[in-house]
Amino acid sequence: MKLKLTPTQNLCVGYLESGFKLIQLDEQFYFIKGERRQKVLPKTLDALVNRGALEHTEQGEYALSDEFIEHRKKMRQKGEAELTCH
């Protein structure tokens, strides 16, 4: 898994982590939550899949991969440990 993400890719991950759903309308993808909608390019989604952050489910949906979720947990714990050591 390539864990280095661009700022745009990190933003997309943040949307998913904060409860946004990813939908496709015609050829365009959007993150939606309530009335809020944010467009996302298919090439950004493809890059996240290639880096192992997203997986394409059997239902045709995108979701954060279990491996990526575990990585994020470890990074947060590492960051919290560094903050408490100072």
C-alpha cells in the first residue's frame, strides 16, 4: 500500500471518515451528507484505490479499506503518544 496521499486525496478520505456517502450521478461522482454535495473526479477515486486507501465493494460502492483504516488508527495513536511525551 502506498500511504503517501496528496492533499486532495486526504480531503476525500476526510469526507468518508466524517460520514459523507459517495454516490454516482450519470458520469460524475459526489460526496453527499444531508444537503451538502462535493464533486470528486473519477481519477482521484482511481488513485485512492491504487494506493490501497479505497476499495470497490461488490455492490459497486467505494469504501475505505480495512487496511487503510487500521493504518489511520496507528498513525493517530502514534501522534497522541508523541503529544503526551512532550
